[in-house]
Amino acid sequence: GMRRAAAARVATVVTEPRRPSQQRSRLRFEMLLDAADALLGGRETTDVGLYDIAGAAKVPPASVYHLFPTKEAAFVALAERYLIGLSNYIVRPAHRGKLRRWQDFVALEIHRAIEYYNDHKVMSKLFFGANVIPDVRILDVKNVAAASASTYGRMNRLFEMPYLYDADTKFAALIGIYDGIWMTSYARHGRITADFARESELAGIAYCETFLPAVIPLRAPAGP
């Protein structure tokens, strides 16, 4: 009905942010994302417009339009910034002694992701909320492809990983499992609760065991 029509309309809008090259424009770009971020702290994406973002950033609307042709473009750019933050948070080095089994590695990455989402309410709203913008969903799917290759690579540095046929699909499905469970928790509780966190860990490890052996040997630490 109306909601589908609205979604179709949003999808046809140009939602590509214009990436600025000059330092001054780059600072303004980040400043506008900060303003959008602050506004979304207390409102839904449906209730925030480009004029609101311009007002919050104290810049003329014309300079917002120059960087973001639509408010969706601003939210997509903000979502992208959060995905980079999430990725950096997940891939921080871990103490080797804590990762004796590949299952420990999977559990650690799940918990890091959950911590990041719970600490960044606006990110949770953008990715799990009731009004997810179609282009944010597309961005998420593209990000999953990069994250999948990176997950296998990071596991392979610690463990003697077997060759995986179609590893991309498998790790993308794994992230889909987490997202589905976390979205359910967000819809019910407005955050990822400890109970749903535990379920996502069980589900993630159980799924990985369909294509990974229960025990994978650790690699010897490199160098002296």
C-alpha cells in the first residue's frame, strides 16, 4: 500500500552523497554528518529533513544540497561512516592466548559487534530500525562482501583454515543470521540484549560448524 509506494519513491531518488575533495568541503561534509547524527539521536529518519540538518549544523541549506542531494544521501553517508567504525572496532588485535579455538574467535567478533551497536544508538536505528532506507540496506550488503573476505583472512592468520568453497556466501549468510537476530532484539527492546547476544553466538557457531571442522589447528606464532 502506501508504505510500499513510499519505499519505491525513496528508491528512485538519487541517494549518492557527493564525496568532496577539498579540505574545506570535507570538514563541512563531516560536520553535516555530525549534525544528522545528533538529530537522529532523538528522532526517526522519517522526521529529519535537509533543512533540519542545515539548521543543526548552522550552515545555509544550499551548501547541504551541494553535498547531499537528498536527506537519504546524508543518512547513507552517515551509515557508511558507522560501518567503517564498526569494522575498525571488530578487527582490533586480540590476545592470542584467548583464542585457542576458532569458536573463540567467532564469539569475540560477535561480542565486539554487539558492543559497538549498543554503544552507537544511531547506528542501530539506521540498520535495525523500523524505517531502514533501502540504500542503507544495499550499502550493508556491499559491506558484508568485504567483511566476509576479511573474516576468513583474519581467521586464517590464527588457524590453519581449510579451503572453503564459496567462503563469501558462507560468511555473508553468517552475518545475515546475526543481523536477523539482532534486528529482532532491537524491535523488542531497542538494543541487543544479553539473551539475544547469547542466541546469536550459539546460532553463529552452530552454522559455522556446518562447513568447518570442530577443531582447526592453531598456527605457530610468527617470529621470535
